[in-house]
Amino acid sequence: MMNKLFYVIYAIILALVAIATGEIVTFVLLGLILMSLNTILAVLKEIRDELRKQRENKQ
């Protein structure tokens, strides 16, 4: 929950800076990059958890 709140605050700050400087395209691209990195992180965490379960089952 707190993690998502952090990203919302981050997006709002980026949006304000983008509007102030006229860099709307940059804002959109940074948002896409952030969402992609979030997805990659989620997948890596799932893989880590699965590997931990497999390691525990072997012992």
C-alpha cells in the first residue's frame, strides 16, 4: 500500500515539473519506464519466492 502511495506522489511531482517545463512527452515516457520497472520487479520477486520454496522443499 505504502509503495503504491509513493509512486502516486512521485507521478504527481513529475507531472507538475513536466507541466511547468512543457515536457509532457518526457513525463509520459518516464511513466512508461516506471511501470515497466515495476513489472520487472514484481516478476523477479515472484521468481525469488518460487526459488526459496523449492530450496526449502529440498532440505
